[in-house]
Amino acid sequence: MSTVRKAVIPAAGLGTRVLPATKSMPKEMLPIVDKPAIQFIVEEAVRSGITDILIITNRGKGILEDHFDRSPELEERLAMNPAKADILKEIIDISKLANIQYVRQKETRGLGHAVACAKSFVGNEPFAVLYGDDVIMGDNPTCGQLVKAYEKYGKCAVGVKEVSPQDVQKYCSLKVEHLEGRNYLCTDMVEKPKPEQVMSLFSILGRCVLTPEIFEILEHTAPGAGGEIQLTDAMRQIAMRDGMIAVDFDGKRYDMGNKLGIMQASVEVALKHPEIGDDFRRYLKELASTL
């Protein structure tokens, strides 16, 4: 049984990079074919052994709660049609994925502030953080890879990938040394580094496993890049003192706060979709021949 049972999903961002679609719909609810992005993230957590999930929301995101709730009227209508039995089961199963709770971030003051809202939910247990912007596809759930690293080394863990020199300045840069396999020891990090601050091209992309001490650190973390309380700044203290495990995770990450990332996720999921995959592949080939 996993030692990490709880996960926090920050989903309180405004989605300004995907306007106007996100004016009335949270970016976490944007569909990847026929399933909203947030469901892929919740399913990854569940496959990683997580049983309790806290989603950090804000005003106008009640639709997130509705998605993971029962829908008696819809279920009743589907139950009337035997041909809809499979979709009825799928709809009901969504509400049974995990014990999901919600808390509102009263003001958008950054990822660190959002995670701090989870203090009472987490208690004294280690917990995973799965960023609401990042959908990661793969047979081996990324969150689970980080949990295993935490259990093996007894240190907090972050999911990382090497990014381009241009992109590292948009994310963060880590000081790392190789341990074994896909695991590295991280002893420093900087959020949105200037060129002279780049320590490597490894950036944290959407996943980490932390211990509750992060909350006390966050309480004393001053606003950083963008005038927001950055989770990276708080994690840096742990990395410099104890070291953290950077896991070059096995999986493909899609940035759902980015128009291109949304389209890439939709196309690649559609190609593997059991219902439309073959037809969509034929369509893409025909379309590609005209480009």
C-alpha cells in the first residue's frame, strides 16, 4: 500500500492564455476529445494509489465539482436506453474515482499560496501535488513514479524534464547530479531564471511529492517571480538543506494552459481513441496530403 494517500490539485488559475474559451469555462474542464483535462489528472492520481484528493478552485469553477458529482437526471435518461449502459456506468464511475474535496483560493496569489490552502486537508502526511495545467499521458502514472522515489530515498520528489534554453526561462532550472536510472539529486532550483541563473535545462513540470513542512516554509515565503508566492521558492529551501529527488518521468506532458498544448493533447488522444481513432487517423493522413 502506498505511503502517499493524499493529493492536491491546484486548479484556481484564470486561464488567461486560453481566452476567450476560459472566460466562462475553467481551463481544467476543456475537453481532450470526450473527457475534461482535470479527469485525466484525477485518474492519474488514483492509479498512483491516491485515495483522497483536494482540488483548489476559485470563483466560477463550480462546474469542476459538478463533473465529479452524481447527475440523477442524466443517469435516469441514460438508464431508459439499454444501448447507453456503458456510458451510464462510465458517468457513475466518475463520481467514485476518489474521495474528492474542494476549497476555494480566495485570491490568486500564486501556486505556493494555492498549495498553502491545503494545510488542514494534508495534516501530517506526505502528499502529492498535481498541477491543474499539466496533463501527463503514459502507461506508468507519473505521480506513482514520484511516490516510489519518495519511498525509496526518503526525500521529497519532483517530476522533471529537460526543456529548451528558451523554455527554461518560463519554468524553472534545477541543480542536479545523477543518482541512478531516471533519478537525480536536486540541491538547488530557481523559478523563471535569467540566462545567467540557469543551472541545467531540467525543469519541474507539473508533479511533486512533498512533506507537510512545506506549509511552514510557505508561510514565510515572500512573493517571488510575477509578484506571486512561488512553490519553487519554498521547495528550494528543502532542496538546499536535504536535497530532493528529481525524477525524469516516463510520460508525455501537455500544457493545458497553452493553445498548442491543448491541440496536441486532443490530436494524440484522438488517434488512440477506441471509438474514433481509425477514422481520425485516415482523416489526418488525407489532411496532411493537402498541406
